Amino acid sequence: MLPDVPTTRGAGLPATMLWLVGILTAGPHTAPIINRLTRKFEAMLASDEVKGLFLKNGQEVGYLNPTEFRRFMRERSANG
């Protein structure tokens, strides 16, 4: 994905967790819209192509559904 940037292992760093992307939207949205976006992201991240791109760089694909992501963001915000 970033051919000129080494993996953390390749840069001599210990195993790390790297949070790359979170999708946020402005304003409230209806459940059908959120559900559709959720299904699309789940399918993309489950695809062999995307998994392969991550694994090629020594990474794993992680995914939090909207409820889990909301909890994650609240916990991180509360803990500074």
C-alpha cells in the first residue's frame, strides 16, 4: 500500500497496533444508510484482495462494527 514506507517490524520496532482508518459521518443518519455502509466495509475488509495487501506488509485486518467503534472512540476520548 505504501511501498516506500517500511513495516513497523521492518523499521526495527516491536510488534505494534496501528489504527489506520475510522469512518465518521456528519449528522445523524438513518439505520438503513448505516447498515448499508457497514455491509460494504465488512465485505471489503473480508475480501482476499484487501487481506492480501495487509498481510503482504505484515499487518492484519481489524474491524469494529459501528457499536464497537463508538465504544472504542468514547473510551479513548475519556482516557485522553
